[in-house]
Amino acid sequence: MNRNGSAGKFRFGVFEADLRSAELRKNGRKVRLQDQPFQILTMLLEQPGEVVTRETLRASLWPVDTFVDFDHGLNAAVKRLRDALGDSAENPRFVETLARRGYRFIAPVHPAEPSSPPLLFPTLIGKAVANPEIQASAANAAIVGPTKPAMALLRTRRWRILLSSVSVLLMGTGAGWVAARRFNPILMPAAELRLTANPPDDPIQSAVISPDAKYVVFADRSGLFLRVISTGETHSIALPDGFKPRPVAWLPDGNHVLVTKSTDSYGDTSLWNVSVLGGAPRKIMDEADARGVSPDGKQIAFVRGGNLHEGIWVMSADGENAHKVFGETGDKFGGAAWSPDGRRLAFARFSYKTGFKVASASLWIVDLASGESRAVLADQELGEGVAWPAKDRLVYSLSEPLPNQGDSNLWAVSIDPNGFRTTGHPVRLTSGPDKKVRLSTSGDGKQITFLRWRGEPHIYVADLDAGKRGIQTPRALSLDEGRNLPFTFTLDGNSLLFTSDRDGPTHIFRQAVDQAAPDLVVGGPDSVTIARLDPEGSNLLYLLQPSPEDTSGTGRLMSVPLSGGTPHLLLKAPQLHNFQCARLPSKTCIFGISTPDKIEFVSFDSKIGDTHVIEGLSLPEGGSYNWSLSPDGSTLAIGDWRRGTAPSEILLLSLRGRAARKLVLTDWAGISSVDWAADGRALWVSALRPSGEQALLSVDLQGRATPLLQNLQREVGWAIPSPDGRRIAFWEAGGSSNAWLLRGF
């Protein structure tokens, strides 16, 4: 879009901007707006849906030889623009902020003088609505099929129903019409087209493009929807109560979508065939999660298992002849894509070593006839998205390097159509912010839908109510962009030490609970994975992430005085994945290392780094364990995050020769973290109800669990108590995502 089109006038919502006269009007009335804010609006309107960087705005607003506080001036100009539009940074309708990057105009933009309004439902002409029981009421109208309709109405009734549908849709009262928060996308010269505009509290969970590239089916928390890509017209697809859909792929007939259904039982997923024309969904298989449909529609790829998968499976479209085609212990699979000839599958594979929550990532292809499989790409930055748009081309996602490691983008690479070898150099397809996930390809392979997803943990602090065994209202310690994770309080309980990648590599920060902003404690080029205090509370111990060149995964445990000083290497060990120290009078410190068949525990001296293996204390292969050392150094509490079903168990291992015992959490599943309370008489546990609701629990040493924080829509992470037991710090993360379309790649 450029300012020369439509006489330089554009409409968005109730506003009209005349770029030539530099005038902004609301409902026809002029809105006062200074020159710099209008220049920003102009640049955003010229690139709707695209990021305009802060650097680009600075260069346009201020000459090179101007000496001003650019950041302050730009922030002030954007604020004046938002004030004129009645917009806000927290819940934007027009101008979205992308921290450290720039701004993006997210509302639909139209020429102010269109030649004629578009015809609603252009694809209905010559096609029939699917349900012959429908009379004139469009409130009950079924969804229009993208190709051959399943049933036909009499021609004499077709236009009557069409006109009724149009009138109801224009009023915005039809049951199938989705209003306000979903918008008509703009067709732009750019390769990427935004399809949805859901707010952060209602992320798009999945979106798939139809074989003819005319429609997209997507799901959010409110249900399943069908959208016409060219016009933005959107209809809900009726589903039974409690049916939580995630569309995975269209069937080749263009009338049905393969859907993974989840229920109120955690981990309970099943495969269903859902018609976009209406009617009851048809179950295909229980205990399965779909990955795709073959080009001829005769086969379905899926996975089984909970936090880890039993393998990639293939079955016929009716649910028969299910058989495993690939998979080993410790595997988890991201997206999968069928080759255009239907003979092979490509998939993202994440292989977990014992004890690790970080997997080795690779892109694989399996030949379904011969069973031969091979990795075609190994890269720790690989994401879950995979597409196979042409016989000699694969598309996948890769995370960006520092400081934009929270983003990923799509890449394409040429492959041997009949083999497993890549040819040539990968080509970048996208360059925008956010993670690119959930890829879906049109039938001709020329268009791909994907989600732009962003979710970052933020830290909250809450005072404990000892008398009521509860917590008081949490307050945000910091809402800065980036992954912010709490690790330890100072001994007085007044300051928190936490990690954050807000400035690129993950560094350690210190912030008092009543302080507005944190102070940097440990910086540098290396990323920190864990930070703890030594038993005296005077030195900060922290674990550095292994370098990419280190194939042994050697962890470097560093030490630095909390009062300030030069860090020094305390010790290093291969596959060191966690460590913790008790508090005085105990001087016990322990770290864990992963071997091919078990996790070993090693004690170490926090002053000089001497180590020795603790004999007879290990965990078996096959789990990914989160463990915590009690404040008195006597007991390890251990949970296995891969155990995804209720009841969950916490293992208590004594370091003083006592018998091990288990705490059984009958009503809880999916334990992701375990941390001791300050007095050592209870545990803080992050877990899931069978309903899927995440909660922070207080668990006593008899296994009685009391939920203190619960959230169905957000992830609740681990809790760190202050040494005096007055407060806890925990993290919580939400997510925002919307569907986009990639063309011309």
C-alpha cells in the first residue's frame, strides 16, 4: 500500500487519514494531531501489518545532525498518536508495540474511496448451502463448502437463502458471524498477509489453509471458525459442548478437516473428522494427536503418548491399519508433512537425554514403503513447524540468533526428490518477529499458513499468609520483555536474583521487591541457565550454558561474591544440568549429571570446587527430573515432568541413610517443578489438574496438596521462597498468537 493510491486517503475503523493534507478525521470530524505523530501514522499506514523499526522512524523524523533524546522523543510522539486514536499500548487496536524493534499497524486498512463494496459470499454463487433443512433464517445457516458441496438446495431457494444470509450478516446478529475482534485482512504486495487479529488473552491455537487456498479454518478458546481469505467473512462451526478442537489439515475434498480434540481430562486427545458444512463430528481414533493427511486423503499421520511420544504412526483415513513408522525412547515430535507424492514423511524430532529438559533437534524424513529414515538437518535452533510444498523443497523454522532468540523464521531448502539429501543453501522466507509455528500448505504448494506466537514468563512476588496457609495478592516484579525466571532471594528476603534475556544472552539481575527496576549482576556473552546462593548466602553460584561447539555438553559452574567482584570458574562437568546448596549450618551442595543410563548426584565444595560422587544415589534412565535439595541438606525431592497422567508422584530420597518414600498426588498430573518451602516442612509444586488447569500447590510431607494459585489460561511456573518464609517469587506466562499467510515464496 502506498500514499499515491486512492488519492492518498485511507480508512481504518472510524478514522480517515489524508496523507497529502496531513489530516486525520474521526467520523468526518478533524482530529488535531501534531506533525511528528502524523508522520509516524503515515509510515505505519504505508506498511499495514509490517514492522516499522524504531531506527527507520528516527531517520525519518530527525535529521542526522539533530541532537535530541531520540528514544524519549519517539516514545512521546507515539503516545500522542495513540491518544488521538483512543488507543493504548497495553491493549492496542491500531498501533502495536514490538519492544526493542518498533511498531506495527494491526487494524484493517482500506482505501477511503473504494470503487464498490465487495459482494458477500462470492463463492456461494453457483454453489449450494449444505443443509436442506435450513429455511430463510441465516442464524442457523451451515458453512459454505470450498469445493463440491455435500448436499444441494433447490435453485429456486438458493438466492432467497443467500439474501437472507447477507442481511443477517450485515446486522452482525447471525449465530455464525464473528464480529468486532476478527477483521477483514488486507491483500498487500508483501509476501505475508495477516489473517486474524485475536487479542493476547485469546490466542489462535491452530489454523489450516484449504486445498484451493480460498479458506482457512482456525481455532481459539471460543471455538472453531471458517474464514474466507479474500473477504475476511467468518463463520463459527458448531461443535458439541466440551469439544476443544485443534485443526490439523484439510481433507482433499475441501469439505472436511482433520481435528485433534482435547477434553477436560489432561492428556486425553483423539482424532476427529469435522465437516465445515455442519453436522456431527466423526471420531477416527482415541489416544492420538494428528500430524497430517496424505495428499490423496487415504492416510493420516499421528503421534501417541503424553509429554513424550511413542513414535510417529500412520493409519488409513478410517482409523484402521495403524502402525508405527518411526520413534525411539525419549522422542518428542513437532510438526510433520507429507511429501507431495504421499510416499514419505518429514518431521521435526526432539530427542531428550535422561534428565534433560533441552532436546537435540533435527529434521527427519522416513520412506513409508521401505522404512528407511534419515536426518536431513540437525540444528538446535530448529522449531516445530514443517511443510513440504513441492517435491524438491522443504520448509522449516529456525530460531533467530541473539538478541532475538525469542523469535523464529521460516526457511526453505532444496532436497533430492527421491532421497534424503539436501542441495544448495537454505533460503530465508520470513523476517518478522515472534515464533513461527503450526505450518499448513495449500494443495498447489504455493501458499502456507502459520501462526506468529509469542509467550514470555514474567515474575511475580507474593507475601505468604502463614495463618491461613495461603498467599496474598501477587504483584508483578517486572513486566520487561524477555524470559524472566526467578531463582533465589537474598538472605534477608528483600531482593530477588533472577535470570533474563532482555538484552540478548541470559544474564543475572538483582531487584529489591520495592524497587522499580533491576540491577545487572552478571553479564557477558555467555547465557546463564541456573543461579543459586552458596550455603552462607555470600556468594552467587551460576551455571553457564555449554557452548555450541562443545559436543560433550560441559557445564561450567561459576562463583562471584554477591557484594561484587570478579567471577571465577568453580568447576566444570559434562552434562551438568542442575545444582543446589543447603543453608547453614549445613554446607551440602549437590549437582546432577546425566549419563547414558542414569542420573548421578555429586556433592561439591562451594568454595574450592572439590567433588565426589554420592554412591547409591541415582535415578533411572527415561525420565526428565526436576529435583530440589531441602534447606537442611538432608533430602532430595524429585518429580518427573514426563509423567503426564494422574496420580503424580514425588520421590523423597534421603542423603542420611533413611528409606526413600513417595508422596502420591491423587488429583494432579504433569508435575513440572518441585521446590522446598523455607522451613523444609512442605514443597512448592507446579502441576496440572486432570482438567488441564495449571496450579501452584503447597504439598505437605504426607502428600496433601493445597492449590494456592490456579490459572486455566496461563502457565504457572516454579515458586522460590525467601529464606525467612515471608514471601515467594514465581513466574507466570501467557501467550498471544495470530494466523498469517505466506505467498510468493
